[in-house]
Amino acid sequence: KTDFINFISDQEWKSIEPVSSWFGPSSFLMSSMSALFQLSMWIRHCHGYLTENVGIPVWGSYAVFALATLFSGLILGLVS
């Protein structure tokens, strides 16, 4: 706590370079990273639903996601 107070009172914050706009919280890069983390949480939720509620074995859930990845890659490849 005292280090933080000294940091502010001695104005040491003026000597620190600002964060690049690439790494700012509202930049495209950080928004994309946030979307990837949200996607991973959604996939985890779907995996839990498939294994616990539907009763698909773990390897079956992995197979479903592998096939979904392959087909989405095929569709994106054809579109582009």
C-alpha cells in the first residue's frame, strides 16, 4: 500500500510509457482474444451438456467437436 501511495505522490507514473493501442482493452486484438475465451467457455459448456445431460461418452463429445471443426473449415474454405 505504501509503495502505491509513494508511486502516486512522487509522480513516478509520469516516467512510465503508456500501453500501445494494440494492447488497449478496447482494441481489435483484445476484443478478439476476449471472443476466443468466450468461445472456449461455450465449448466447455457444450461438452459438459453432451457428457452429463445427453449421456454421450467423453470421446464421443470430442468426436462431435472434431467433426464440427472439420465441416466448418470445409465450409469456410469453400466460401473463401
